[in-house]
Amino acid sequence: MKNYLLKSVLTCAVVVLCYSITNAQNVTTPPGGGNQKSIVTQYIGSLVTVTIDYNSPDVHAPNGDDRKGKIWGQLVPYGLSPLGFGLSNAENPSPWRAGANQNTTIEFSHDVEVQGKAIKAGKYGLHMIPQESGPWTIVFSNNSTAWGSFFYQEKDDALRVEATKEDSDYHEWLTYEFTDRQPEQATVAMMWEDIKVPFTITIPDAKKLYVDNMRNELQNTTGFGWQGYASAANYCAANDVNLEEALTWAESGISAPFIGQKNWNTLSAKAAVLNKLNRTDEALAAMDEAINHPTATSFQIHGYGRTLITQGKNDKALEAFKINHKKNNGAWPSNYGLARGYSAVGDYKNALKYIKLAQKNIPQGDTLNGPAIEANIKKLENKEDIN
């Protein structure tokens, strides 16, 4: 009986050991062929991210051989190639994996456009079809987990676009770099040896994306303070979008239960939206309240006065500059503001008086306003406007 139990235990131990060996993971070793793993992520604006995950081969082979001039058309064939493994054969040739080793992938956090064509948010296998002349084809495959291009099938394509190959500074390592970054679009380029292949990624309706995100944020913790409502209203006014809802956000910033506050920020945000809605008198009334509010700073009122001058509301600008001067006892830059205000209405005598007072209280370390005031004094002496 004891011998039987011992044999049973030993048999189970051998089975477990064999299973463990079969299913064990290998230790981590350096990447095959010296192709370093690389990841690059770029924001487009504040919300959209693009991430490219790739393995980066170099021009010199692992044994040190110099492959300059032998990359394109040789190491990386032009057109489609039968790789002789997986699903890749003469009947189903494959594009280039756009890197080395594993599948190169590209991931978009939001719906975007690539080269002007729409693609949904998600992760895609990134492949390329190189050409000796003419445009290259960039392929975005729904199969993002297969190894390289061995299992590529055209039926998995989510999108194909064309891009123009360009000359580039020499790159030893294959690199993906975001070469142009704008608030609503970015250009990324695959660069290796002496060429680059750039393609542009665009947010199709960035303003709507931001407004939708603000709406969601205001339903969460951001909505438990006046600051978020004022910021959202200001964004809509500055971009001339979603104005009716923006006005309700501005009103919430001022008067919503528990969190609403009347201050310069909330009142001026309301005024900005009203102005875009062409409710000019209401906008001016809101700003009158804003500049007279204790939270309004000298610089904020000064900036508002200058805005009024650019709008041709010179008398209203002078009124704002006078309020600023009175509230701040002539502190910088209220004297300078009065000089601008009087100049705007053609009262060069008073303008000269106040610009000379401003000259005496230029902030320490300010190297810009001194020369500007000197030039403006000469203008006013010649009865020329300084705005």
C-alpha cells in the first residue's frame, strides 16, 4: 500500500513538472537583431493622443555590416512581398511591417482623420507599401496583435491612405517623430536612413470635441465650482460655438446654488458670450458691473479699456480707464490707461499729463514700457494718437 501511494505521488509530481516546463515563460533577453523597442506618444491639443509602438532597426546590421543604400528596395522590398510564413505567400503577399520584429501599432484615443480620411478611435496594426517612385500606401489594420506582417490580410484593413516619400537627414535608427504639432492636427513621419514618409492626423471637429468634454466635466467635480463654468463660457465665446448653452454656463458661474459667485471672471465671461450673441447693451452692462467689482484688478480693467478702443468705443474706454484710476489710486498701469483713453478721444493735453505720470512709476525691471512711453510722448506732443 505504501509503495502504491509513493508511486502515485511521484507520478503526479512528474506530471506537474512536465506541465510547468511546457507552460513556463522564457527569461527576458535582448531584442532580436538589436531592434530596440520604442514608443512615442503625442498629444494633439489637450485631449487627443496618438501612440506608435514599434521596434527600431538600424542601418548597420547586428554583425556591423553597413547597409547604407541597401535598405530600400532590398532589405525592405518595394511593393507587396510573399514572406513564406503564416498567411503570407504568393497569393497573399504582405506589406512591410513599418518597423521590425512585432507588429508596429498606432493607437488613437479619439476619432480622427488621417490624410483627410476618417478612422475610429482604437489600436491598429501599422503597415506600409513602399514604392521606388510615386506615393507610398499606409495601411491601418484592425489586426493589431499579429506578429509583423506574416498574418496580414487585406480584409482586415480599417483604412488605407497615400503619403509622399521625402528626402531626410540621415537616421541610423528607424524613428517615428511628430514633425509638426498644431492645436488641431499633427504630422508624424517614419524616418530611416535618408528618407521620411510623413502623414497628417487631424481632429475633425475639435471645437465640438472640447465642448462635449466640457459638458461632461461640468457634470462631475468640475461643476462644483464657478471656475469651470466661467472657463467653459469663455472658450465658447472665444471660438464662437455653443453660445446659447455657454450663456447658461456663465449664469451658473454667477448664480448657481452653493457655488455661484459674482466676480470679475464670471461677469466678464457672461459679457463675452452676450457680445457674441450680439446682445451688446447687456454685454456692456455686465462689464460695467465687472469693472466695478472689488475682484477686478488694475490690469484686467486696463485690458478691457484697450479692447473697447479696438472696437471703436472710445468714450466707453475712457470711462473704464477713469474707473481704474480711481479704484487703484493711480497705480500702474492706470495712469498709462488714462493717457490712452484721453488720446483716443483727442484730448492730447490730458493724455500728455497722465503719460508723464505713468513714466514716473514704471515697474522696476520693466525694460519695454520705458522706450514705448518715450515714443508715445513724442506722438502726443505732435497731437498723434498713441493707440
